[in-house]
Amino acid sequence: MIGRKNFKKVNKIFLCLLIFTHIRLIHKYLSEWSRLAPKACEMPINMREITIDKYLRNLLSEEEKRLFEQELKNDPALMEEFTKYQKAYQALLLGNERTLRLKMQQWKEELAPPADRVHARNIYLYLAAGLVAACILLLIIFFPQTKTPDTLFKENFTALNISSSRSLPPNQDSPLSKMAERYNRKNYETLLREYHSLGKDSDIYTKDMASLYLGVSYLHLNKSTQAVRYLKNVSNQSDPELYVHAQWYLALAQLQSNQIQAAKTSFQKITQDTRHLYYPKARKILNDLP
């Protein structure tokens, strides 16, 4: 079975071969064009072409634009030439290869030259549009838009929200209740200073809850190394929800600390369970990672 990375390599090779074939066809058309219309190749760009180009790129003054539009209304030949240039200009702005090919086919049928002469200018416009499409494909292949680990972390890191069926102790002065209160008020430094040792010699639930709050608080302060240490201590023996949260925030902490391989392993563990709370996000991150 071809792996995801190998599939990407095969896909790139296929696209390169497609572009190479496309460029060979362009070379063939250019050779034929040069043979059939050498004089047309040497024709200088006239003032009409310059004016059309400036109009399409919005470089004319208001007065020049008004005069040109008036001339378009009165000169059918100029209007026909302008329409061809306008369609070619729009082709250069298209970024979708499939749409571009369909448009080129439609324009080829609409602007098919008579049998008794060669429209060298139309051929040039088609070739230019094809070159633009090839360049876009090359940019997509060799300069893919990949997200950095830091960007992925910032896009996915949100505050911890525990809705565990096992409630906090009814005593509001208990350490866990106070820790949750500090966290909800975003007093992360106070939480870490007062409760960094909470969980030692305590029951499993208290230890797991404290480790989770401490680890995520370190993440809020961009201290991913300390966050990893605490989040690894959360077990799956006290409350399944705590463990689910710990898996997610551990993977994010590894991502923030640039431990890419470890982060991938953690995200892959999450995606093994399609019912996992963070399954969709973990799968998306794995697809975005290089």
C-alpha cells in the first residue's frame, strides 16, 4: 500500500510530467505559428493594442476612458478586437486549471479563424493563457502552502473546558475547587505557584485533575516543556474525560515545543478512536503537518 508521503511524491511526479507535455505542445504550436505567419510575428503593437491594454488595467484617465468607450460604440472592428483582448486578460487571472481549460475551449470555438488565414494574435493569447496555467501548477507543486507547527498550535489551542460527570468537591475551599477558580479567571501564574505540588500523596482523581490544570496553564504561558511533563502524568484510570483532554493538550504541547514526531504519534493515537472528542481536529492537523 502506498503511504501518504509516497502518494504525494507520485502525485508531484505525475503533475510534472503533465506540465512537461503541456510545454512540448506549446513549443509545437509556436513552431507552426512561426512557419505560417512570420510577418505577423514581426508586427509591432499598434496604438489600439496599447490603449486596450491600458483600459483593461485601469490605467487610462477618466477623459481617455470616456473617449475610448465612445470609440468602442462607433467602431465594430475595434469592439471585436477589444472583446478578444478582454477574454484573454480574464484568462490570465484565472487560477483554476479546470475552469481555464473549459474557457479556452469555448474561446477557441468562438474565435476560430477562417480557413484562408491564420490569426497569429489569437494563437499567441491561447499560448499565453496555457503558460500561466502551467506556472500556477508549478507554484502549487514546488511551493505548497504548508502551515508551521506554531501556526497549527495557535489555530487549535483553546481554553480547557471540563464537563466531567464527576463534579468537583462541594467544599468551595477545597484545593481542586480553588484551582478551577484560578484557571477560569486566567490566573495561571497564581495557580502554578500555589498548586504546583498538588496531587502528591493524593487520590488518583485529584492527581489527574491537578496535572491537567497545571499542564494546560503552562501552555497558556507558552511553557510547553513543563506542560508536557504534567500532561503525561494524567492516567486513564480515574475519569475518561480527563484522559481525553490530556491526550489532546499533550499533543498540542509537543507541537508547540517543536517535537514534531512525538506530536504526530500523539495525534495518531487520538485518530484511532473515531468517537474521540478531538478526532476531527487531530485528523486535520495530521493532514496539515509536513
